[in-house]
Amino acid sequence: MIKQSPYRNIFVYFRGASVNQTQVDRQLEDNITKSLINLFEHSDKNLIKDFLKNIGIIISPDNVIFDIQVANSESRPDALIRANECDIYIESKYGAPFDGDQLQNHIKNTSGYILYISKKKYKEEIKQKYCDNNVIFLNWFEIADFIIKERDRNTYPKNTITNFLSKQFIDFMEELNMIPFNGWSNRDFESFLFTENENLRLAEDERKRVKEKLEQFLTESKEIIDQKYDFYKGCKLHIGNLDKEHVWGAIKFSDESLINQIHISVIMNAYNLSIGIQIEGKNPSTKAIKIIKNNKEKFLEILKKLIHFHYVIRERYQIRVQNYNSRVVAQIVVDTKTTIDDVNYIIRKMEQYKLVELRIVRIYDKHEVINKGQKYIEECVDSLVIVDEMIQFLR
């Protein structure tokens, strides 16, 4: 299978051989900042004016000067945008944490605005502490979102260079999972089809990219559902270890380990993506079986509301100390014709094995996921909303 190399993008750089994550992140920070400055410097001059206006800084687009890695004896910002009206310094973060001492040095030794750009949002208390010092906190998702909207509005239709650079920048940011979730692609699923004779580093990078994308997908899903529904407020996200064949994440309801509690799981492999309830530990699964057995009619009533969901029973077996695997031993697809006989069958199969893992999940074929595009996140939020009654019933 021929896969398009990301290095065809003009902003994607060749990474050095260093395995030191701090050095890798520092190199990435420098390259992201350089890409942003290159975009603004070589695009229509109104792009930088509109971008700064969007964050509350008004400038004339004439005579704007750009520089990278400016420094004096006490301070070394990553970039500078110098306009007639003011200077705007940029401090860029990717993996590094917030550095208050560094920011204080910038405030003390520069004049004008400081754009402090990070991969993730900082807490409001940090933003409030520096709000009177002309410090503006942004994250790369917000910057990418602005460029995407400008492109979609076709703001600069006559400037093909601006359109080209904007697309290249957005593609570069997508490669780094630093744009708002815009849907799953065939490439995402195919990351789990790499064979051993292919480039192992590329395969690892691809799966890592998908893992980060899954985290962004779950983060945005959680933000949406928190606005609509109180049930998931206070829940925490958990992203599992990366595997050659799949990647998974979870929404957990307590600080206990996942195996000791009912939780939401999202599992993606080369062929499908599933989302729904998972119960795998001995204590929570034993409790759930008992509840179902003693309340068959109520369980059936709730289950029949989960049309197209799969009730999956997996036998868990030990492969070494504190290490278990599982295999599917029974499965039904829920519809309006699901009956008490199906419930009795479920109970028999659950009681047949010493250890079981229970899943009540919606399983989406990869082509179904890809075709839904960005709207897939809305459908998954709807799935999370309708399983809440079952979660409360089983726990």
C-alpha cells in the first residue's frame, strides 16, 4: 500500500535522530513558530491584520516586519511581529509546561504585547494573573481555527499564494493534531495496517498521531456533552497505551482504576470504531450480572432503547501475572424485537465463564465513520447521552 509522505508539505520538517523528548519538543516549537511567521510574512498583508484584530490588537498592515528568535541579555522570545503601532512578541509552547519565570522576564525586558501560545488551554487563574501586562494567551487550535475559517470564507480569493500557504499550514497543523477535530480519515484507520517490513518509525509516528487525535476527539466530545448534560460533569478522560492493532480511550466516573468501575470506552482499529459502556473487573461485572438477573424486565426496557448497540460478552483469561486477554463468546445486536429470551441467553453466557468483560457499544464501520466527517462527533455525543440510564442501572 502506497502512503503519501507528510514531508511533501512545505512546513513539515525532517526530525533529527534525538530520542530526548525535551529536544524533540523544542525543535517542534521552533518549527511551528517559524511556520506561523512564514505564513503571515508571505501571505496577503491583511491576513496578519485580521488575525491580530481577532485577538484585540489593531494595526495597520503596512510596513510590518517579522523576525524569529529575537533576544536581548535577559529575554529570548521565539518571534517578533513589529508594526507601526506596537511590537508583538511570541512565546511558543508545544510539550513544555507553562514557565512563569520566563514570562516575567519577557514582560520585564520587552514592550508591547506578548502572545503566549500553547498546545492546550491554560487555567483561568494563570490568564488572570497576567491580564494587566498585555499578555494574550492562545492555543494552536484557536490559531488553526482562525486560518480555517478565513480559508472557508474565501477571504483572499485573488491571492493564490495566501490560499496555498493557508492550506499547507492547516495540513501541517493537522499532522500535529493541533486543529479542531474535523473527522476521521481512511489514513487514520490504515495506521493499524502497517506490516513489519514497512518503515517502523513511520508506523510508530502514524499510530502516535492517531492516538493524539483520539484524545482531541474525546476532549471535544466531553466539552460538548458538558454543555448539554450534567451526567458527565466531573468525569475524567483516560487515553490507553498504544497498540499495533488498536488505540483506545475512556471516560471514567471516579479516580479508581478503570478495571474497578463501569466506564465509557472508545476503541479504534483498522476496520471500525466502537463507543459505549465497558465493564471488565471481577467486582463490577459480578455486580452488573446480579442486577440484570434480579431485574430482567427493567433491564430489557432500558436495553431496547439502545437500538443498533451491540451487547458483547467476552471471556477474560490470564496470560501472565496481572495480565489478561479476552475473546468474544456471545453477542447480540439490540433492536425493537429484542426479547426476554435474549436477556436469559445473555445471563446464561455471562454465568458460563469465571471472568467476563461486558460491553454495550455502538460499532461503526470505518466507511460509515469517514463519511460522517466532522458530524461524527455529534453522533457520538448522542450515543453517550442515551447510555446514561443503563450506566446508572448497572452501577
